[in-house]
Amino acid sequence: MLQVLTNPLATSNVPSPAVPAPTPKATLANSLDKRVDTTDIVNSWKFATNKVAAGDTTGFSIDRTKETTWTTDIFWDCTVVVIADGKHVIIGHFMALKSTPPLPCVNITDENDAQDHIVGPLEEAQNAVDFLPGPDTGTIAWIITPGSSDSKGYSAVSEWMALQDILQHNIHYYHYKPSGWDNIKEHAPQGKVVVSWAWGNAGGGTIDIFIESNAASTRACYDCNGDPMDCDRSVDDQPKCTPPPPTNTFPTLGPIVTDSAACKICTPDTQSDSTCNPIPSCTIQKPKAQIQLGSSPVHVGTLTGDKLSSSVSNALTSLCPKPSKAGAHASCATHTAEIHNIDYVDDDQYFQDGKLEISVDVSSYNDTTLRDTIINTIAYSVMHGANNTKNCRTQNYLDDQPSGKDGGPTEPKDVTGCDTVSAAGVQWFDKYWRWAEEPGAQDWISAKFEFRKGAAEQMECKELADMVSVVTMMFRQAKIAGMELQDVVEMACEGEFDPNLVLGV
């Protein structure tokens, strides 16, 4: 029985699909559950059994004898789709392949984008696990998005779901307001979704879906065959199934894992922690990205957010041409690119003629995708620095327009002015860099920024450490050389960029 619970942000008022769902063979009731099924969504997200990376869409087959959880990377601006029943789970976290930084999302309001970059990956994940939704499978779908449910793109996704015979009342719409990475924290429920399978009576179980809340948005119950059933159905009235294996008092720990690429052997201590020891005479074979930031502050006035990021990205793209051919090294021009007409306050006066100058002091790259990813990372670093509350402040000025019809004293006003990093450099090391005669980066770009007015005494560079996980997703999204990047991005606040600096191995 599908039971819609008490999450006040969740709604299932979706547009009617163009293709009506067939009459179900077994009707699923939609009564309100008297219980409120809860979890600690932060811990469930943190220690989920399976996590789908941003930019990926993955299908899973449920082992109904094991309690399992699924989740995805934190979402703050992109669409996430969850489809689940008693046999399978699909999760997609939809980011665009090519767009402006920092982490472009598939535009669900655009019909073509939704069809190509949401429906397409969902179909691939569906086929990969032989997932065949239908009216008698009790399949539940959630479209979690900042986009409108009235858009053609949203309709394309929900209509595709209807074509899979997912009942209309089981297709749910969850709208959230984009908040930006700076307002999303790992210790808060925002930006998190968790799908949970829990073993129940007589071999059946429940699928609970939690969205930005400790209270489940929906619950559905299934028998031991994975078919939908009434959650209040008695044990004697359920199919006779082989009982699940007994639950151990102590959790079953995973096997010892040998990671040759990382040169370590890890022995599980608990379900979430392991003790790792190095493999003697082993050289690590993992790629690495490294960021260095200049901690001297540079004022950017009121130019912040996406406008600052896109302006920096466009300026660097104009300075750094694509390599002439595959494998050929290129470098950026040495002249300065300028961003004009920036609003700022100086000496209690409001000006609109600020200028941010951008130059590249050192660079070398031989791959267009790497160039674009490095540029996007630099642009994101600049934007993230100017978005940090400790690097922004209220600035007062006197409006030179008289406050009354007959003239009068100037009126005091204020704006928020921000500082950002004075330099940002990114280096890329391929997986074999440690084997080179002179180990070092293969590709790098370092940019410097100058503004003529205003600056705080010291840049709060340490506050930027939480952007590392986002930058890791950038490199993972780019899928450079087909590599899956995990925990390879490091950051340091340095006064000067050093292309030969290696933060770690």
C-alpha cells in the first residue's frame, strides 16, 4: 500500500500525463499512515550503502534480505529523480555536460534538454537492471527539482514515467528553492534524499523515501516477492516465503580490501570505518588535482555569484586558446583581460566604474576538456571566495540624490561589497605522474586578479576548504581520461602559485 506521509514540502499534484496510465491490475490504496516513519537523514545520507555521484544515473536491484540505503551527492540547484519499487531503485542526479561553471544543471524546463539528458539516462539505467515498472508493481517516482511542474520539460519526464505504466498518483513532484553551495552543509537535511529498504514481517519489506526531512515523504510496502501489498496486511495473509537470515547481534564487516592503485590494504573495524596499512614498495597510481589560492584579498565590489563566475570564466577562455591538436601543448596569452562597470563603494561614495583585471602568469595544457575544467575551477574558486560571509561586509555611502522634492540632505544607504582571492591556480597530475623522471603536473593554469579599490586586511582563505568536494565533482563530471576521481582534490592557501609544488602524494 502506498502511504503518503507528512512531509509538508512534498506534493504529488503533477500535470496529467499525455498518455493515461492503464487501469491497474491491483489497486494501491493512498490512505494516510497514522505513523510518521522517521530517520536521521543526515546520518543515513552520510553512511548510505550506495551513493550516486552528481552527473550520474544508476539502477540497482534490491537484495530483499538486506537492509539497504541509496542516496546521491548533495543537490542545491539540479534535478534529482528517484524511481523505486520492491525490486529496483533508480537514482539520477542531472548535471549538464557542457555549460557555464560552476556545476551546470540540466534544464528541466526545456523539453529537449529533459528528453535528452534526463529521460535518456533514466532509460539506460532502467535497461541495465531490467527494471520494468508497471501498474501492478507499486512503482513510486519522485521528481525533485527547482523547476516548474508546468514546464514542457517536466511534462516530458512525467509523461515518460506514465509510458512505463507508473500510476499517475505515484508520480510525485518535490519543489525546492535553489540555495547555492554556500548554504548547503553536510550536517543539515537540506539537499539530501535517502531511499531506504527495510526488511519487514514474513519476508516483505518497506521502501521509505526521505527528502530534506527526517520524516518520510512516501512509504510503500512489498511482500517477499517484491510485489506491492497493504502495509497493514496480517502476517498470516501474506505469501509464504523463505524467512530472512537471522540478524546478527554484531554487524557483519566487509572483506579485507586491497587497493593496489592507492597502495593500501584496508581491514574493516566497523561498518563505516577501516584501518588501512601501506603496501611496501608500491607506487600510487591515482590522478590528482591541486588548487592553490592567493590569500591576499582583492575587492570585487558587488560583482558576486554566477555573474562573477561566468565573467571570470569568459575572460580566461578568451586568454587561453584550445590546443591546436590532440596532445599538443598550449598556453594562455600574457596580456590582461578586464571586467568593467563593477559597482563599489569608496570613501562613502558609490561608483559604477570598477574594473577587475585578470591575467595568467603561468600555464600549460594539452587537452581542451582539462583546460575547460581548470578554468571552471578557477572561476568557481573566485565566486566561492566572494560568497563567503566572512569575506563580505556592509558598506555605507551617501546617496547624492536629494531626498525631498525641494532638495535636502543626502540620504545614507548601504550595499554589500565582497573580497575574493588574489590568485587561483589549478594543476592536474595524471595517474602515472609519480613514475616520471621529474614528477610534477602535466597541465596547469594560474590566474591573478587586481581591483583598484577597497580590500579587507586578510582573506578568510581557510573558510574555502568546504569547496573541495564540489571541485572534486567538477573533475568527476568531466570524466577526464575515463577516470573516476575520488578524494583527489587538495587545496592550499598560498601567497604565490608554484607550478612545481606538490601538496601530497
